Amino acid sequence: MEWIRLVLDILILGVWLLYAQLFYKSWKSSRTPRLLIGVSSDSKGEDVVYLTNLSEKTIHVDEIQVRDSKNSCTNITALKNELENREKSESLMENSYQGPLAPGSLREIRGVGPFIDRFSENQGEITLCALGVYSEEFRHVGFKRKLSYEKKEGKIRLQAKNPTQTIEAQFKSGIWESKL
């Protein structure tokens, strides 16, 4: 009889360890920031880059960068104001790229063409990086996605190359640094 009780105790301990492991995985995944960077087309056929917060808490987007194949970085959030004043383009004035992105919400980034036009090649690859703060832990987070582009007849076509990846991001002396 004692050996039956011992076997049952070991089985119960195993079940509790399984529940503890499942609880820990669930807790860890709920505290993980996730942001989707995607590309779509609007009704006019223009490409729109969008950010979607897949986390359970708010992500405060602070900076969006475009990096070319030579790893030179263009800060879209800084250039957005410059382009708004110069061109008065409605697509650039519709959205502010900075600010909180609530769980499940989407932010469109329209008018990416003027930033890609700075690159001389007619086709190539860029990396779009979104940097910010995960509000759950005030932790600096970064996300990147590679996009291929092609310039044809005055239009720029974007296509996603790989899934969105998390990158290391730090905010030092008022400047975002990200490790690709």
C-alpha cells in the first residue's frame, strides 16, 4: 500500500510541475512586447506601411528609422516634419508616427516614398526599424523588418522580405541606438 501512495504522490507532483511550467510560459508571453511591421496597398494602389501592436500592453513608439543596404540610417520621425513643411503632402500629414500604440491597434505610415527616393538605386532592400518603450516595464524595445523596393514609372513598390524581428534598442543621451 505504501508504494501505491508513493506513486500517486509522484504523479501529483508531476502534474503540479506541469501546471507551474504552463503558468510560467503564459506569464512570460504576456510580458513580451510584440509589434508587427507590415506592408499593404490602399484603394489608390499606393503602398502603406503599418505597425500593429500584438502585445497585451501599450508600446510607446518614439522613432521609426529606414536603413539602406549600406546601413546608413534615416530617421523618418525627424524628417516627417521637414517634409510636411516643404511639400504639404496630405498623406504625410495624416498621421504622427510617434506616441502610444494601444494593444491591438494599428498605425499607418503613409508617404514612405520620399524617404526611399533618397536612395539612388532603382531597386534594393531597406530595413524599417520601430523603436520605443514597452509600458509594462518601461523597457526599451526595437523591432525591424526587411522590405524590398522597386522604383517604376515614378512609383515605389514595397514588398516584405521576412517576419518582424525584435532587436536590442537603447536610448542614450537623447539618441536611439539599435543593434541590427
